[in-house]
Amino acid sequence: MKKSCLLTLLLSFSLYMMAQVNYPIAAAKVQRYYNQQQADSLYAMFGPAIKAALPADQTRAMLSQLHSQLGELQQLTPSGGDATYQTWKATFSKGALTMILALNKDNLLEGFRFMPYQEKAVAEKDPDNFVLHAAGADIVGTLTMPVNNNKVPVVLLIAGSGPTDRNCNSKLGLNTNAFKMLAEALQADGIACLRYDKRGVGASVTSQLQSEVTFDMMVDDASGLLKMLKEDQRFSTIVVAGHSEGSLIGMLAAQREHADRYISIAGPGERIDLIIERQLAVQSPPLAQKAKLLFDSLRQGQTIHNTEPALQTIFHPGIQPYFISWMKYTPTEEIPKLKIPKLIIQGTEDIQVSLNDARMLQQAGAPAILKEINGMNHVLKNPTGDKSINGPSYRDPTQPLNLQLVKDIEEFVKGVIVYRQQ
């Protein structure tokens, strides 16, 4: 059989299938049965239409030939779909294809197809379909909804520091699409997700000067969005997930609006001034000592005049009010105030936030669950080669998410791992 025939082999989809199906489980089974060459197990997943068109002996031949041509199926990354089907980027050891599955109401395959994989030449513009009219700003975001007539859980996803937008990209060179990928993966598993541009970033315009924006305003914005989600009758469970600086913002917003669950992703455990001082001490202990004196003044609410050129970026007059507001909060003091299920996620390859930070949060927030994800870095990818912030994982938006991250979040949101301690 020619390769071109193999890629277009396997049937069209019925247009009248129920949306309440479990695609992630089906995809994982297909991957396992393919890699283990368990043709009979794959055949058992077929609905009547595929069984009629592809008998068991042909299924075995097809599986063997695909494996010979493409090698192991190493990773499946959700890439889209609707009520009738779901798609994945299927990464094999010898190339990549698009895998398309369609399930019927009994979760049997009524559509199963591999197509040539193509990266999108132009990034799709995310719909601005969720807006909070806040004091001095309009906070704009994208709400991704699974196709479901019943209430679904929703995750409010809060970005980290700097001009990071709703997709985990920034004008400073960060280009990952990590949050967009996470939202689409959650959507494929029946979970809604709201991700948004922070005040003054992307589509979230503000009338305020940079020097007027404070950390507390970021908490106000997250709280406002959280309140809107709580009032929305489409949602059954409200989950706050904060990444990096967003971890602390999420803690405070979840306290204020009484979220149902909380997730910290690569969240620091210490106060921000202590983190910066520690990072500076690695480079220059004298510089770190100067920074400590300046932070001491800011912590007392006093703006300062910095005469050290090497510290100009940190202590620029325009961001001093932000730091004054930020330093009021210590993550390990705030997380115990959350009397809800808590999940702490930290990658072992993160060069910006340490495993020790995650362990501090877990201990302070006990009985919080800690998930240390092997191989994952700060932008939720698995870096290869250059692991620095200038490496490919920080610059290539096509690199897939760490799949364990997706699995842990999905299980926590659905209540599977809430009470199962490590």
C-alpha cells in the first residue's frame, strides 16, 4: 500500500454525534495500541462503520505498515476540533501527522484518520469574547468553551510578570503560546478556560500611566474576572490557576472571591524583594546589599532615588509603586488562607523558579498537593539543548506543552487528585 493511501485511509465522520465523549482517553488508547502493535485492541475500539470498512485482518496490516513507515508514536498534542471530532498533532519518531478522531455516544470510534501535518502559517487572532470593565481599564480575554449542554468547570488562567499576554507571549521576545495550548487541551477534555491580557498589555487598554499601575490593581482585575465567572450559570466549578507572578495574584483573588480550587504553576514561595536580592547575590554580593537597602525603603512605602546604574532597571521610578504594592504580600503567608483544595505544580528544569519554592508553598499550604514534573521548564515546555531563557522553548510557539502538566491540571479540576497526597 502506498504511503499516500495510508495517510488518507480511514473514513469520514458522522455529523450527528454527541459531544459528551472522552477524547483524551481514546487518544491515549490509540497511542498505546499503536506502539504495542495491539491491533485486536484497536479494532475493539471501532464502531460498526469502521469495523465494516476495516476488518480485523486489515487493521493488523495497516498498523504494521504504519509502524514500519513512521516508527513509534511519541506524543499527541491537542490541536483543535468541535462537537463532531477532535484533532491532535501526532509526533512519530520519523515525522508528524495530524490524527483525527470522532467518537459516537458509546465512545467508539466512528472516525479515525491520519492526515499530513502542517503548521499554521499565520497565527489565528484570539477572539476578544470576555471583557471586564474595571477602574481605569478594560480587561480583555478569550474564553474557550467545550461543546456541552451541561455546566462545565472553568479555569481562570493568570499570566506571569512583565508584559506577558493571554497566550504566554510578550513584546520582550517571549513567544511560547503555552497558555493558548493549555486552554485548547482543557477544552478538548470538557473544561472551559478564561485567559486574558493583563492591564496595559495587548488588548487590555488602560488610561493610567505606568507609574500609576500597582500590583493590587492586578489582583482587582483577576478578582473582577473571577466574580464574573462565578455569576455565569454555565460553570459548575471555578478554578484559579496562576503562573509565576500570577500565582500570588491568583492566591489573593481566590481568597477574595472564594474560588472552588486553586493551582500554582511555577509560583515563587518568597516575597519578591527577597527573590531579587538572592538572584543578585549570585552575580554580585555588594550589588545585592545595595538592593536590599533600597527595597527596605520601598517596603516602608517610600519611593527612592537610585544612584546605582546596574540597578536602574529594577528601581526605575515608574515601577516603584508597583513594587511597593507587591512587597506587601508573601506567598507562604497567603496560601494558608485558602481553605480550598490546592495544587502546586513545578517543573524540574525551571531556571527561574526552584523546586524549593514549590515545596515551601506546599508545606505552608498543607494539605496542598505538590506535583514535581520531570523535564518541564518555566514556560511549561520540555527544553532540549539550550535551556536558557534565550533557548528555543522560549522562542518557538510550536513546541508542545509538557503532557504531564495537562494531565495533572485536568485531573485536579475534575477532582480526581484533590485528596490523593504524594
